[in-house]
Amino acid sequence: MAKEKMVKSITSRDEDFAQWYTDVVREAQLCDYSSVKGCLNYLPNGYAIWELIQSDLDRRFKETGVENVALPMLIPESLLEKEADHIEGFAPEVAWVTHGGMERLQERLCIRPTSETLFCDLWARTVKSYRDLPKVWNQWNSVLRWEKTTRPFLRSREFLWQEGHTIHATYEEAEERTIQMWHVYEDFYKETMAIPYVSGRKAEHEKFAGAQDTYTVEALMHDGKALQSATSHFFGNGFPDAFDIKYVDKNNQLHSVYETSWGLSTRSIGALIMVHGDDDGLVLPPHLAPVECRVIPIAQHKEGVLDKANELFAELKKAGYRVKIDDSEKSPGWKFSEQEMLGIPTRIEIGPKDIEKNQVVVVRRDNREKIVVSMDEIAVKLREILETIQSDMYDRAKDFLDTHIYTATSLDEMKEEFTKKRGFVKACWCGDPECEGEVKYVTGGAATRCLIEDEEFVSDKCIWCGKPAKHMAYWGKSY
Amino acid sequence: MAKEKMVKSITSRDEDFAQWYTDVVREAQLCDYSSVKGCLNYLPNGYAIWELIQSDLDRRFKETGVENVALPMLIPESLLEKEADHIEGFAPEVAWVTHGGMERLQERLCIRPTSETLFCDLWARTVKSYRDLPKVWNQWNSVLRWEKTTRPFLRSREFLWQEGHTIHATYEEAEERTIQMWHVYEDFYKETMAIPYVSGRKAEHEKFAGAQDTYTVEALMHDGKALQSATSHFFGNGFPDAFDIKYVDKNNQLHSVYETSWGLSTRSIGALIMVHGDDDGLVLPPHLAPVECRVIPIAQHKEGVLDKANELFAELKKAGYRVKIDDSEKSPGWKFSEQEMLGIPTRIEIGPKDIEKNQVVVVRRDNREKIVVSMDEIAVKLREILETIQSDMYDRAKDFLDTHIYTATSLDEMKEEFTKKRGFVKACWCGDPECEGEVKYVTGGAATRCLIEDEEFVSDKCIWCGKPAKHMAYWGKSY
């Protein structure tokens, strides 16, 4: 890496947020576009974050009894068509396989945009008795949706995700599972991503194609836009009935089953970037940092410095840290910039004077604080520092969220909020999608993100039409 | 699970091996066919084995410096065509996407049968200097090949695998990496799968499409057929040159890069079944057993039995074992059969008499040995027992392999070996694919599995044509 690759060549976040985002993705080498239009190459730095997300979330899933499976990537057209809302929602955006080897297929196959139909098809063949229930399954894979406009991590034709699918003997059990998985996502965002959120049910017309209820987690990006960050869907028995999944109970009575599905995708990496990043690049919460600490020797040409730095590196590695050392020929300043660009939560500077004093200097990525730590204590102290960074990052993001939630009881207020400020606006609404559409038009894009069901209404009227309010919702512009 | 699902309804292994295999896959609920012809549903019991394979192998990869990535599942036709041997090898067996959403695509896209072309395309755009080398990347995904005949795990249109791809500044470094990854597979088969093998380079015409050398690991199934279990390919600079990947060295001179790729798939689960399984079902090596031990209470209606069994279960869980308890209403005999069918390496029987004596009975799945262990020591002893099972399973399989390798110096001998016996035959060969073809015909399918390069030739003549021998090889029938 020579000077031509010098980092810090990124746009300021407040000057042009979209360009800043693109610059960070490129300079931190997280992903790039492939030769296949709209499809991404997830590069090592980006994929390593996804691996940590997978490992943390998978553990949370398994603690609730989830089992992993892998179903095919192809769906016969006749299967996709079985549930009316579903095919209507997805048909315009799937890719079709028409030829296998040298032959034209008798029936087209689409590449899965989501796998409800495949799970239902499998269960229709294999679930017969109450003893076969529940099924609580998940798969980690990629899906494909033929999007017109794409952005790294936020929207691409193929993206990585997990899709959980479950069926249950009763309505209540399925609804409970839907809400349970929604809470798993909430906890994951708070504890692992260090990202706060608002969350709730989606309005009627914002639900997943075929779902009876969709629960969402909505995070606020630094530019004030919302990002739908994970969703959990309750299907009732609509989908399973369309596929004729039935079971007999202990008394030999035939019943419908009740279904859920829930997913989180590589979009979450976009959220990480846009919530925590700053003008020097990525800032990763320690729990999702592929490298938690980079050791950077100072004046490494001086005798003993490299040896001591490598000793420290070995000690931290042995203590279980995800640690690297940069003992290349580059200048310390260059190394600092690169570590900052990559969002590595801490660096440890160690030079001749530090060695003399039997100490090192830990520099936090999030707030630049320098902490002098005795060499004897570093293997223990570093964990404490990383945990402090993790919770400080959450607190800062929570503070940002809290100070960017406004209230509007009139259309003028609403317009003003979305002109002058950025964030979520609490406002009431009659529930008519047309009213929402009008609000969206006059505010330049603000729509309901989720319903607020546990607070008193701020107004008894719809913000657009003035008719009685049926819902209060968080409104926001979104990615 | 009622009586109609009673286990043990499988064919004897020696009576009809193919049917036995199908029965085990079905009864152990590892996978089944989906509604998409030739594509599998990997069910929880099967996928959990794959997760353990992934986790073990991924750790081995990362210890050698491998980084994980994710490239698209689609390949433009023009990209697939860039390397002549490669397109010739794969064109007849890819699936083609011709429509995206409602539109016909200008260029067809195939679903990846393997991803050399995508990696080369990415590197052609991003690798410029010696500082960008080497790239040592891997991805875990699924690929699709339009096979005509399919068998669970052994051959299916879509299958799960990992594909590693690397490029290097020198021929030697790339060749070294090819061999290094081949050895990683060997170690993995021996230590984790408890499966011995023969291994070596593939004969010229058996190499991967576009490769200069293919190194293979060949395991011997219980029916005497070989299974190609993992391969590592050295491409030289043929592939990279076709994609125009070049780098400049320190002196600003332009050079070719040298490439490797290496893969292991869900076929490995087929090997596990066919090497270790017996007439009662699956037998899993402990290192790959999703459940290492199942606790089965005896006379559980008697006071205190269930409590004590659950205490034991909790203790083992806390000690880090992958353990389950079967406290259902089914009879102990039924539970034993099921645990055996699933291949769970140990069960612990605990009944009133055991409790009285402060002991439990550990029963090994592999050899039925019953081991009485004091309740106070079980949390430690069980690990020792599992490790013993792991190494005994390898030893038994190694013994089977060693006693099923024969030598032939004449065609009659060769024919006799493959008529009367099962296994590998060492024999010499002139290197002409036509001779191999003739041998294959007269032996009913035996071909070279890999070359033997570190042993003295058993004959100086080709087993078919009698011309001077160029190679000695392991010959075998294969899956």
C-alpha cells in the first residue's frame, strides 16, 4: 500500500451523506459491484462483519429452539403462484431460469426471492400429525430480487440474509413466535449492533406480501432517514391453507397450521456504517469488529520496539482478542488513518518511551480518547475498554435517536419537521393509504414506518384528512 | 412419533447397499428430494452435520490465512466463455437465466456451477501491484449443475460446498498453496471425519476443466467403491491470463499471476454415512455429531428417575457437551433404536438401580460396548469415551481400507480383483485414456482414482496395452 492508496480520501458526512457512504464502502473495502448488474462482491472486510453477525444471531436463534436447514434456490412457477398475494408481490421482481443444460425446461423456475413457498411445499408433504409440530427452521442463504436501482448493502439484486420459517398447531403459538423473533432482532440490534430503534407493527399496506401482520425494527441513520432493519411476519393460516398443510390432533381431528417467517439481511451492515461511521471512515462496535485491536509500533526502527510490539501482539492473541499487528514500513500516521478508516475499535501505540515506562497507549476509535495502560494489565484492561466502547456507542446512538423524534399534530408542523429537521415524527392517521400517499408527496417522502400502539395519541385526527385517527405512527423518510 | 414411524425398518447393508443408503438417509431424516427435480432439502439432522463440517474446516482454512467472501450466484455467458476448457467442461450442465422481472435479458446469465470466472473477473479489475498479492479467498455457498441422475448427498443438481480461490505472484507459491489445501483436506478427513483415504494427483484427463493439476482425496466406501471426497486444483497462469490478470513487481515489470482452487461439498456427508454406518443406521464420529450423547431414563415412571436424569442432562450440558434427553413416553427400546438410527455416538442409560449405585451406563454406538461410570465422574469420563470412539472409528475404517487395497500386474488379475473383491487396485498404466477406457469396460467400471508417485512400480508395463508404464495408479469403481 503506497501513497496513491492513502486513506482519508472521503467526502465529509454532512456535506454529502450519500457520497460519504459510497466512499466508506469503497475505502474500507467492504464490497463492490460485480460484472453482473446490481449484484455485489462481498469482500473480506465486509464479509467478516457478516460472519460475526451470523454467529451472534445464530446463537440467539438456537437458544430459542431454531434448527437450521437448506432448501433449494429454485422455485417452480406453479409453486410461486399458489398464494395469490405472494405471487402478486414477487412476480415482477424474480429472475427466471428457462433452460437447463442444453434443454428448454417444461416449467420455468425462478430463483428464490424468499422461500415461504418451498417451506410450505415441503411441510405439505411431511407434516401429518400434532407430533410433527412445531417446525422452527431457519436458513442462511442469498436471495434474488430484480431491483431497478441498487446501493451497496442497502438494496442489491442478490443479497445475503437469513430467513426463518415456522409452523405451529395454534394461532396463539404462531403469533407468540412472531413476536419472540421480533424481540430477538431488537435485542440483537441493541446489544450487538449498538443500534437503537423504534419498532412496532407495519401499517396494513406495508406488510409483507401474504402476511397478516409484519413487525419491524426501524433504525435511524445519521442523515435522519429510517432503515427497515429486520422484520417478523405472522401469516395466520392463509399461506399454509393455500398449500394444504393440515395436521390431525390427538383426537384425530384435522386442523390448519399457523405460520411465521422472519428475516435480517446484509442491509444491517449498511445500518452499521450509517449509524456509527464518521468523517474518518467506519466505526465498528467491538462485538462486530473482525479486528478488535491493531497494534502499531512507533519508531519501530529503534532497537527492541518491534520485538516488544510482537510480544504484546502474541499476548493479546493468546488472551483471545481478535488482534492484528501492523509492522509494515508505512509511517505511523498512515497506519493510524488506515486503522481509523477500517473502523477497528482500538489501536495500541507502543514506542521506545512506552517500553521504558512499561506501558502502552490505547486509542479508542469512537471518541479518540487515549488511555495509558500498564503493560502488565493490558490483556485484562483491553476487554474493559472494548466493552465501554460498545456501550458508549449505543448510548450515543440512542441519544441521537431520542433527540430526533418529533411530534406533529398538523400538516404544517409535519412539513416543517421534515424540511428543517431529520428523524422520526409521531403523528396520527386515519389508516387510509391515500392519506399516507399525500403526506408522502408533500413532505418529500415521509411515510409511516411503524404503528405506535402503547402510547396515548398526540391528536384525535388524521394529519391529512382530519377524519378520526385510527393509528398513531412513526413517520419517516427511508432507504 | 408413534409405532408407524418405528425405526429399524432399513435394508441390510450387505444385502442391498444402495437401498440401505437410501433407507438411512430417509430414516435419519438427513435430507429429502424437493419439488424441484434433482434438488435436495437439507433437513435439520443433515444440515447440523454440515454446520459442524463447516465450522471445523473453516477454522483449519483460517489458520492458513484464508479469508471468506461472497461473490454473486450468476455468471454472464461471456464471462463463462473466456477460458476455453472451462466452458467446454461446464456449458452442458448449467442452468440459464433468460428473464429478469418482466424483461428478457440481453445476455443470458448462468447459475454458477463453480466460480473461477467470477473470481478472475474481480481480480482482473482490482489486482494491479505485487502489494495486492496473494489473494487467498474462500466462499461457502451452493452451486448448480444440471445432472441427469442424482443421489442424496452424492450427486444432486444443487449442492452445498466451499470453493477456495487464490492467486499468487509466483508459480511455486501457487503450487505450494494447492498442495497445502490438499493436505488440509487430508487432515480434516483423518481427524474430524475419522475417514482414511488414498490420495494423489489425478490423471491428465480426470483433471478439473481448465486445471493443470488436480490433487484428490479418495475415500473407500463400505461397498468397496471410491468416493472423490475433496479436490485441490492448480491452474498455473492459464485461467488468469485468459482474464488478463497482471501485476507489476517492485521494478515495475508486468507479470502473470498463478491460480488455485479447492473444494469440499456435502458429498462428504455421503462418505460419513457409507464409511461408518451399519445395519442399525447412521454412526457419526463424535467430532461431527450434532448430538454427542442422549440421556435415556429407564423405568422413568419410578420416583426420582426423571429428576436424576434431568440433573445429569443439565450437568453434561453445563460441561459443554452437545447433549439431549429423551424423557418422552416412548419405551426405552424404542428410544435406543432411534438413538442408534440417528448415529448419536453415545447414550446414557440411567434407571433406579443405577441411581442406587450412584452410577450410569454409557453405551457406545459404534461397538455397543457398555461402560459403567460413576455419577461423580461422568462429566469428565464421557469426553474420554467420545475421543476413544473417534479414534476407534478411524482405526476400524483404516483397517478396512488397508485390507482392501490389492495389486494387479496383469489384466486377468485386475479383472479378478474387481469381480471377487472390493476396494482399490494398484496397477501400472501407459497413461493413454483409451487404455483406461478399455480397462473400465472389462472391469465393469474401474478407472484410475489417483496416481501413486512415491512408490516403486509393481510392473513396468501398462496393464492394458503392455507398452511401457508411465504411471502407477489406484484403480477403483466410484460414485
